[in-house]
Amino acid sequence: MKPLIFVTAIAALGACVPAPTQPENVLIDVGQIETQRDGRCFANDTAPAVIETVRVQELESEALRDAAGNVIKPATFRTVIRQQILRERAPIRFETVCPQNYTPDFVATLQRALKARGYYNAEINGTLDTMTGTSIRVFQRENGPDSVLLSLQTARTLGIVALDRATLN
């Protein structure tokens, strides 16, 4: 009787192993992507703050002049470096490519599309790695969400997913 219980316990443990949530070639975290009942996927991410470093010259002491207005001692300045926030960090939500669609062939096509536009300079390997994610973020920063997760609109802009009927009309 004991061996039967042991086998049943092992079988129950095997059934509890979660299925992989992303393809093996995806090395960035796509855990923020949720799939809707209609099959569309949406990403929840955080756009980073944009900080600008500004270097200014501030007057430390004014110039000294004689009675005729000639400079006896020139003015002195000091360099002050300040950082200012141009955009606060903010949560973003956008429609994205579903994780199961990140096949090696799809990712290689994405890498080629980014490379053709000068945003990706690494080897075309079909792996959604940090270099590919950074290239996606830099490309999207101008016209899409500031994220390493590929928006569906960006995929359409790159010509790597089909356009919907509303776009074609």
C-alpha cells in the first residue's frame, strides 16, 4: 500500500509544475503582459523618468572697474551642474505582441527590421535578449511607449505584423 501512495504523491507533484510562460528564446521579462479573453495582449510597464543634466555658469564675483570704467579685476564665474526632471516615471499600458508569438523566426525578423533602421547592431540570433530589448526601447521612445516590450503599433510600423482592417481602409 505504501508504494502506491508514494507514486500517487509523485504524480500529483508532476501535475503542479507550472507551464512555461514565455518561449526559451525570450530572455527579457514579459511577465507584465496579460492576455485578454479575445486573444489580444496588453503590457503593463513603467516608463522611466527622463532627467536632464544642465551645466550653467553663475556669477561668483562682479568685475572691479576703476573710475574710468576700465576692468581692474575681471568677473569670476563658477560652473554649476543641476539635474532636472523632464518627465516623471509613470505606469504605461499598451497593446503588445503576445509572448507565445516571440518565436526565434519572429524575433530574428524584428532584429533585422531594427538593424535596417540603425537601431540594432548585434548578431541576428532570434533571441529576445537585453540588446534587442534596448533597441526596441530606443526605437519606441520617439513614437511609442518607452518600454523594452514591443508594442503592437511598433510591430506594425516595422512591418513585421499584419495591419488590421481599420488601418487598411
